[in-house]
Amino acid sequence: MRQENLIQVQHDDFDISALYHFLQADNVEDGAVATFLGAVRAKNLGDNVTGLTLEHYPGMTEKSLNDIVVQARERWDINRVVIVHRVGALQLGDNIVFVGVTSPHRGNAFDACEFMMDFLKTRAPFWKKESTSEGDRWIEARDSDAQKASQW
């Protein structure tokens, strides 16, 4: 099977069904598809969240996401990969990120998907500003995310 990537950084929402279709279409080689979907949640750090704004560094962000996929491919037998990340102003419940991966076997798919999400959280140049009932604040990288990524 030919390895394929779909990597996008965009303002508009994404169609989860279309992204899944990209992973599965005419793919009889892979028996496993693992996906992750992240959305804007209503609480963070004990505060009520009312919205989220994501900023990025164009060009650098896409390169970083491509590098993450290259590293995953070096570690696991995976074929199709999707990473779509939104930027701009988002509301509660809005989709933020979709990561999907196919592989002949589930272990590779699960591990590669988790790895890509962990590295996306710690190495991709995205900046998050939360709007809360207490005001706006920039979200710093969490030690727990760094610890999670260091397991790889």
C-alpha cells in the first residue's frame, strides 16, 4: 500500500466522515483505523471556558506536523495518516483537531495515533488563548503533556 498523508491547518470546521473516508477508501490492506477527535470543552483549570482562540506560525506549523508523521512512520508500520488542526476563534463544542491513522494491525494504529497527538500537543507551534468567566488567558504547555510525550 502506498503511504498517504493529509495534513491541514485551517480556520473552517472539518468533516469527520470525509476524513474517515480518506483513511478507508479503497484500503483493503489495513485492518485497523485509530482516530482521535479533540473539541473545545466547557471547563479547564477549574474555570468555566466560554471560547478558545488558536494561533499558529504558518509554514512552521505544517512542517512540524509533517515531521511528527515522519517520526511515527519510522516507529510503526502505518499507511494513511490524517492530521487536521483548526486555528482562529472557536466556540464550546467546536472541533479542534482530528488525528487518524491506518495500519495492518491495531497496536501500530493505536500507538502511532497516540504518539502523534502527544507530540502535536508538545512540539507543534500552536498557541491557545482561553476565554473564561474570569477573563482571557494564554494556556502554557502542561508538565503532564511533556511527561506523556517523554514516554516515547
